Amino acid sequence: MDRNASARWTGDLKSGKGSIKLGSGAFEGAYSFSTRFEGAPGTNPEELLGAAHAGCFTMQLSHLLATAGHPPTSIDTKATVHLNKVGDGFSITGIDLDTQGVVPGLSAADFQKHAEAAKSGCIVSRALNVPMTLVAKLA
């Protein structure tokens, strides 16, 4: 199975602009140098990567918990993608996952164990080669 997305850019790096579109049509958004590097309103590739990582991790954690006999009521995850100046350019230097779950009958230690397994096992985590941290809490 293949998934796709596309991007279009016009102009130079600093004054140009672009759009990102998911192949499914579920999202299309504008991006620019200022939305990526200066905090202007709009999206950017790192934000979209964070959304993909949070979604993948959360699905994987739900699966692991249900398989272990503890189907979650809910799981909420925030992914923070760190984009920093490194040398002459920018790099993604890490991703922090912060997840909270409502899982009846599960201990905090077991939730942490399953969350760690989800962090290393989710498809997006495996595709990325950056340091990742995880905070996992039961609600």
C-alpha cells in the first residue's frame, strides 16, 4: 500500500510560498519560510511530521494495550518536533512524545512499559532516526 502527499513551491526560499496537500484530500495548507522558521500562522513540514508521529504512536499504543487485555478508553498524544539550527543549516534534532491514557485496570508502570514499546514499534518512529523522549501518564 502506498500513501502520498504533494507540495508546490513558487519563488525563492525567503519570499516564496507553497502549499502541501495530502493525497487523500483530507488536508491542504499553505506554508512559507515564515511559517516554518519564524512562527508565522500556517503549517510547516515539521508540524505535519509531528501529527503523523502522534497519530502512529497513539494507534500502536492502543493496539498493544488491547492485545494485552487492557483496551483503552482514550489516549491523547502531543508530539513536539524540535527544529534547530545546526551548523550552516537546520535539522530536526529530536521529537518529544507526551501521552496520556485512560486505561481501566492498568498500573502506571504497565502503561509506561506499553508506551515505550509503542514508541520503538510504531511505523513512523522506526522511519525516523532522531532522539525521541516519551512522557506517559494514566489519567
